Amino acid sequence: MRSMDAAGWNRYSDAEEDIKLPADFLGRLMPDIDDLAELKVAVFFLAALRQKEGNYRYLRREEFLADADLMRGLAVIDRSIAPIRILDAALQKSIERGTLLRAEINLDDEKGPLYFPNDKAGRDLQRQVQAEQWRPAYADEIEILPPRPTLYRLYEENIGALTPMIAEAIKAAQAEYPHEWIEDAMRYAVERNARNWRYIQRVLEGWQQEGRSRETSGGHLERHKQYTAGEWKDFIKS
């Protein structure tokens, strides 16, 4: 990361490319910022973000703390207050003003904030993190997961035609069973060539009544024999 002077502005050599700040920040937000620490933190964030690579652009709190020039620039604002407290207060003001967005995340068993720009990409990223649609990646970074397919699409792509009656049945099942159960029941049906909703519904009812331990410990083989030879045989398409 490029060096910052005590005022929080980037120093550039003649060979370095200037970093342009967003027009929205310069025209709408910066004129209203009356706190020097908030201004320094906001400019540092926007400049540092431009140097980020990859699809997911955000800063962790540790990245603010790790920049010695930024922290020194905050320290000179008020020698009686610890720089880390000045940083946290400035970040909070930036959140309240709408310059930055924040989401909490558990990474390496530690809960901490991530900071995003308040633009469409940043808002989308914040929403995905809040919905826990992410997984750890390399170097304490995160990777956003692809959008989860809806149960309706899963049914249509793997089981059969999505009729209005089937759609209503799936909707009712979502109110009664966990999302993961319905996904797993569809997968269970596909693996056993039982591609219809009645079979899926019976699987869900069995899990609810007897628990799922039998399904994950080998009991599913015995249950499958019951399904194919007993009252469920008419539900299975061979």
C-alpha cells in the first residue's frame, strides 16, 4: 500500500498513477464532512480500495490499523485520545454518513467488521455477507458463494415439471421444514429414481417423525427397500 503522510493524503512519485476519488464522494459527501479524522479515514479507504485486486473489494479493520501513516495522521488530531479510538469513531461516523458500509463476519474464529463502498457493488457484497453467502479463502480473505438456486428451480431441473399444485406444495413445505431438508430430500429422490413430489414429501415426513440419523448412518438403505416394496412403490418411477 502506498505511503500516506501525516495529513492522510497519498504521496506519489512522478512514476505513480494518480488515484481518482469518486465524483459522488467529492460532490456530495466531502463538503458535509466536518470531522478531520472522518475525512482522513474516508480518503484512505477510497484510495486503498482502488488498489485492491479481485472481485470482492472491501477493507478489514486490521488494514486501517496496519497503515502506520494513517494511524500517525490520526494521532496528531488529538494527543489525549488513543489513535485506535479515533479510528473507530471516524469509521462509525463514515457509516452513519453513508460513505462506508459495514458487515460483521466470523473469520478464523474471530468476529470482526468488513467495510465496503456505498455503491451498488458494495451494497450487494454487504447483503451477501450478511446472508452468510461466503466462505473463507486464502490469506484471511473471503469468497462470495454463487447465488443459491431456489427450491422451485431445483425441482424443475431435477424432478419434473413445476405445476401450480407442486409450487404450492413446495411453498407449504418451506414453512414446515428447513430449506436444507427439502434440498436433501430432492437429492435423495433423484438418487433413487423417485422423481415426484409425493416421494419427497414422505421422505420429509419420515425425517420429521424419526429424525435423520438413520438416513446418515446406513439406515437409508433399509428405508429405500421399504419405499420400493411397500406402500410407496407407486410413487417411484422406474
